[in-house]
Amino acid sequence: MCGICGVIHFDGKPATRQLLAAMNDRLRHRGPDGEGYLIDGAAGLAMRRLKIIDIAGSDQPLYNEDGSIALVFNGEIYNFRELRGRLHSLGHRFRSEGDGETIVHLYEEYGEDALTHLRGMFALALWDARRGRLLLARDRFGQKPLYYYQNSKTFVFASEIKAILAHPDAPRVSRFGADDGRALADYLSFGYLPAPETAFRDIHMLEPATWLTVDRAGSVKSGRYWELPALAPPDPAAKTATCAGALREQLAEAVKLRMVSDVPLGAFLSGGLDSSLIAALMRSHSIADVATFSIGFEGDDSFDETPYAEHVARHLGTQHTAFRVKADALALLPELVWHHDQPFADSSAIPTYLVSNLTHEHATVALTGDGGDELFAGYERFYAAALMRKLRFMPAPVLRGAAGLLRLLPEGTGYYNPVKRAGRFARAASQPLEQAYFDLVRVFDAELLAAIAAPTPLDYPAISMAGVPEATGGGKSPHLCALGLRRYLDDRPGRGVARLVEANMLSYLPDDLLIKADRCSMQASLEARAPFLDHQLAEYAATIPFNLKLKGSRTKHILKEAARGLLPDAIIERKKHGFGVPLGAWLRRDSAPVRDILLSRRARERGLLNMAVVERLIREHESGRRDWNRQLWALLTLEEWHRQFVDG
């Protein structure tokens, strides 16, 4: 696991060790165990290494036999042993025992098509000296990040934006402002900036399953090498037992591949189905003790899952460590924003950050349950969307009236607060399905967004399905309106909730969940591996009829059946519980710092927000009338980002 960066100067200006070192130093947390450099005239590569496999060897850059191809990469290739055997038979000779060198030799054989042979998570940069060409690529789901900036003279890339900003040509210019109201609206709606855009003008993110080439003359080309398969429609004749058995075998293999490590390895264990199943399969593959880690917080027991994690640990016989902390969210705010490089409103970054730091004291690699909800329709919002389809007979004014009445009731800050959940459902249910789903996931609803975006409300078109032109390399990149879910599959009539699951996998998964997992683990120099995001497992999961995933009100039905016999029934049938913190209670108990930050002179002078609305949100949250913790956290990270990356 590493951090990578590099540059090509189109005007012939030589790349220098000093420049590359300045960029590379910003990535030290991603790879504290070593560094490497390549300079070839106007092109240069650099990397920081976290040693996981082949500790004594595999120092990067990695080269082919004659040194004409050089590679720096971040990630793990889980099928590298199989690939090495195939490449040996074709005459290739290896200098290391690790996984990365397979990429170099695959490129010699297949060019960009080498990417289709890789099974793993990665962001890579490969310099082909003979062709004077740089190849960048990311894994299929986007588990490992890669950003780039280009002008007429320079192309710069890095694992994190802060490394790009170390280049003197890279602009430190915010996209938030009067001339780009769309960026602010996107952020306040999603809680993140949808890729390929970032919070910085002209700095972009390479999207998942995408390659990009740049040559010395400045020619840039890109394409996709994999598409998320469409989900199978419902099939009343499908047999749960048959699919559950095959699914367990596929997942067991994905877990086994991710247990290859030359350093201590463990697993995050929340006590939910996904992480518990990963831990159970690890236990079945290991003759040694499996280390598991969980975290709980003081302030609100409805957010504490540690008793469930301890139940699973006792059942499996793992070597379990439970951390219970009294977190100060506002004290962590600057560090979280620094590592995310952008405003990021998902407060589950707080527990992920803390458990990563605590786990690193015991392990260097941790398996996670990330991706289980995406593959198997695990979020309650999918059932909510299905229920809304059944309530279409109810007049929209009646539902809007119910939502209005619920707004009059005080909102608690507990995880399962019924007033808050019922109000959100009623408001969403009064709209067509796609709008309703977006309303369930967005941070600021349309009314609040229009009120808070200064100086005038933003007027966006109604959410609708709309396609965009073909991208280089083939596939479609449809969008769900200007503010909608950024990448959508083709509009297939009658697919209903399955389309929303696909949209979630193409938006929330790479742009929120995986960004959070990468930044929070790598700041602690901890490698997080997600077996559910094995692309072969995902391709199989897509073939499972949708009615075996969402079966009535039962989410993840097929995964629960695959877990039978491995986990206690009480864990399998647990109500869905996200990985969260009692942020609402924390901000309500200690709101003075919130006021100091959001109502400060600096915040007012930015002119981004209607400060009267900001003050109302704080006041209503303090009083207990409404729980605005998501909205306030979004505004806090936005202001802190400006202070660190724009003002500083």
C-alpha cells in the first residue's frame, strides 16, 4: 500500500528530485516505510511505500527486464501468483516476489488491456519510456484514489490532492463561489463533490475502472475497461438455497485472497452482518487466532454496537479488542478535513478515523465489510423506495401534509428516532421514485438548499433520467439530472428499485464510502481490504435475482441465508445499523464552538451562505426542536476546508 505522484512537463522543462520530493512528502502517512523516484527528462514518478507483501523486496519503481517500463502503484493485486505463473511461461523474468511487478509484465504483453487481468484494488502510474507515454488507471470500484491537474505546460497526478498542490503550477482555487453555484449545491446535497470534479478548480479525479494516457506532447486519451453489470431482475422460480451456497463459496474465496500478508492482519468488526461474516470466513481459513477490532462511543447508547461485536467475537473465538472512547468531534475536524482534502459531510469518518488509529497499534492490514450493502440491497432506503411504489395510490398532498405535521414535533438525536425517520419518509414519498430516493439520501433537501445558498436561491431542473454522449472506450455515463446521482445505468423500463441500487454503487460507494475508508485508514498507515468489492464476486452477485436480495421488507435476504451456520441467528437478523456516532447529541451539548466557527466573521465574509438560515439551524438544533447534525457537520467541514486549503 502506497502513495504515488508524478509529473510530465510538456515544454521540456526537466522533472527534478526536489519537486517530486515536495509532492511525495505530502504522502508520507500513506507509506512510512520507504520512498522511490524515477526521473526521465521531463517526466518523473515518485512514491511512498507501506510494506505489506515481499517486505525485503518490491521497492518501487518496479521495472521490466530492460528498464524501459517503470511502475509506481498503490494497492494490492490478489491474483498475482496466478499471473506470475502465466507470465513466467511466456518468458518473463521477475526480480521481486511481490504483486506489483506482475503489472509491468502484463503491460508488455497486453498494453492497456493488462488492466482486465488484475483482481484487486489499485491506482497505478506506468511510464513507457520507449513511447514517451504515461498510463494512469484505477481499480474497478475505485477503492484507491488518483487525482490529476493539467494545463498547457504540465500534467500532475497524485494519490491525494495535497500532493498536487505542492506543484507550483497547480491552482489553489475553490470551486465554491458566485460563479459556480452548482458546486455548492452538489456538495450540500450529496455531502461530497461527485467525481470527476473536486472542490478545486481544474483538479479532477480519475474515475473508477478508467485508464488515462498522457504523452510528452500533451495528448491525453482515456477510456473504461470495465462496466458494472446490470442487476438481474426478479425471478419467482429462483431457489434461495442454490444461490446462497454459491454465494458463500465466492465470498470465501474473496476473503482467502485478501488474507495474504507478510505483516499482522485483522478485521474491523462492528457486529453487523457484513463485518461479522467476513470475520467468520477469516476464522474458517486461518489456523491462527484472528484479531478483530470494534469501537464504541460515550454519549448515546443507540449508536453503540460493541456488545454485538463482542457477541460475534465470542462465538467465533477471535482475539477481540473493543475500544470505547469519548470523542471530541470538533477537535477532530481539522485533521479529518486535512486528510480528505475536500469538504466531506459523512460523520461516519469520525469512528472510521479513530478505529483505524487504534487498530494500527495491533495490525497493519484490516479486512472490512464495505460493499455488502451495495451488492445485496442492504440499505433501508431501498426498502423505503419499494414501499413508496406501493403507496402511489395516496395523494401527494396528503403525504406532504403528514410531513408538515411531523416537522412540528421535536426531533431527538438517537439513531432510530421515529419522528425524524417518519418525516423524511413522508416527504420523500410525495414525489416520483427517483426524486424520492434522492430526497432520502441528500443532506440538504431542496427547500433548505434554496434557502441557505446565498445570495439567491438556486433553481435546478426537476430530477429526471437523462443520458450523456458516449465516453471514450464505450460505455454510457447517464446522469440523474444536474443535482442527481451522477452516474446512472441506461434507463431500463420496469427495473424500479434495482436501478437505485445500481446508482448507489456508482455514486455513494466510490465518492463517499470508499473515499472515507481510504483516507481514514491510510492516515494511520493501515491497509483496509474489502472482500465484498472483489469484482468477480460482484459479477456473480449481479446474476442473483433481485427478489432474493430485497425480499419484501427483508434487505440482504440472500446474504443472510449464506451466513446461516456461520453466525448466530440473532446477529443475522439484527436490524440494520450504520457505522455512526452520536454527533447530534455532541453538537447539542456543546454548541458554542459550532457558533464560533459557522457564524464567524471569516465565514460571513465568504458570501456563500445565507447566514440567517445558518443561525436558525444552530438555534433549532440547540433547542431540541430539530436534529440538524448532518447539515451542521456539512457546513463545518466546508468552512474548515476553506480555512486550511484556500485561506492558508
